[in-house]
Amino acid sequence: PPAAEPTSAAPPSSLSSSLPQSGLHAPAAPPGGRVGPSAPLAAAAAVGGEGGGLAPPPPMVLEAQMGYICHVLRLAAMDYSLVSASAPSSLLQTYAPDGAAVLNSLAWCRSLLSSPLVDIVASTREAAWFGGSDEQAAILRRAGSSFKAIVGVPCLESPGMWGSDGQCVRPAEGAVLGVLVLYATHPIPQTQQTALLLSLLGSSIAAATLAAPAQSRTLSPATSYSLHPQPSASSALGWLLLVAARVVQADVAEHWRAELGSAGVAMSAERLLIALSVGSGPGRVTLSTGADSEADHPFSSQMCRAAFYAGKVVWTLTP
């Protein structure tokens, strides 16, 4: 991203409202309650934060994940709400690329739509769409909202999988850890590709929740990064690099490109994220990027080649 440290918006708050007459209604909760914890969740909760509760995802990891999906789907804003079988849903974190430009539309949607939409998604364990029908579009227009689509996405432990023919092979599974609400000023296509992307997004946030140590939101200081080269155009892979760096709290994160030429596979470093605590300079971090950068990064390029040819994640551990 153009700025390696996008800014969080909106403090947490509690929301409770009723859905307008829109044709979208909340079904009865399934047996066992709205959110049924699985065995991994129960184990995590047993060692979690105060009162045995599961720690929310680290805020800077969640912010990077939200920034990624906002970039890919060109969203105006996103909310992430915690859900519980014993308490009302509560807004935990918001990301809005354009900040104050969408505050009025966000306030109206939160007062009438967001909370019941979160409840529906948590109950059905499936994504819910608002704005697709003529009736729903008319409600948004009469309210003066700039949004054309509002989508609720469950954060499930295991993502769904689709075959090459576009058919669902395995639906998303596991406990509902939270619900995302996506706000767009344009229609979001309801395709198999979009469904897969949203399922993977929800599950990646759930994975960040399960991997987070207890009270990680208050104990872990945020790591700030400098981006090289500067400036760099915002891209989906750039946002994913920031997600990966924050998930593992990396000192250095690199995005490499592999290209097949007449001499074989050529590797080049596209962009680097360097933790400000690490710095750069002689004996520190090499900032070389571009077509001739492979020779300047012998260890990184070997790691990338190993992952490229193996087709899987490669780990190197040092004492």
C-alpha cells in the first residue's frame, strides 16, 4: 500500500436495532444457540483472556486484512463485530479508506441494518446480502445512503472450497467467531469467485483470532514499517504482504516475482517492508529491488526458489 500504516477508524461501540421492512428477516437460531463453539474454540477459550474468553484478533492484523479486501472489492468501509451466544453483537473495529466521506451513510446503516444483519449471519452461518432487490435498493435511496450493497460475512474456522467448474466442493465449517459487514457504493457481484474470496477472508480473520495470544490487543505493540521502493502503487499483493508481516510480526517482509525466460526462471524483489526498529544501511537490510535484485538477496532468492519449485510454504529455523 502507498502508506505502510493505514489508519484505523471509529472506536468500538454496541449496536442494537430492528431491521426495516425490506424482505430480509432473521431466522430462528439453530439448536444449541446462535454460535456453537467447537472443540478447538473451547480449548482456546480455556486458556484465553480474562474470564476464559477468546482474545479478539490483533487490531493491526485485522486492519491489514480489511485494507486488502477493501482494495480488491473497492469497498467504502468495513466493520468487524464480535458475536456471542450470551450477549448482543458488538462492533470491534472499522476500516474506511476514505474516512469521513462515508460517515453519514455508515451512521444510518449501523442504526437500522448492521446489527440485525450481523445477527442473521451469525444464525445462518452464511453470507447475507442487502441492496440486491428493487425493494432494498429503494430503501437505501430513500435514506440518502451512498451505499448500493451491504454484505455480512461470517468468520468461520475452515473456509469453503470450490472446484475448477465453479461448484462448491466443501462448504465453510467451524464456529462463528465474528461477522464482517462490507459497505460498497457499487453492486458487488454474487459470483462463485466472490463467494470463495469472502469465505477465505472470513476464515483468515478467524485464524488470526485463534492464533492470537491472550490479551494480544493490549500487550503487543504495533510494528511500524517503511515501504521500499517509495512510492509504490497500491496493489492486492502489497496489502497481502502487509497482512503476512503483521501476522508473524516480521522484521522484514519481501514480495518476489518469478518470471520464466530463455535462461530459465528469473527472480526479482518487487517491494520490501522493513520494521522501523530494524532500520537499513550497511550490514542491516539490503533495499535492492527490480530486475537485477536477485544477486543482492542470495538467501531470500533461494528461499523463494525453494517455495516456487516445491509449491508450498518453506520454513527455515535458526537457533
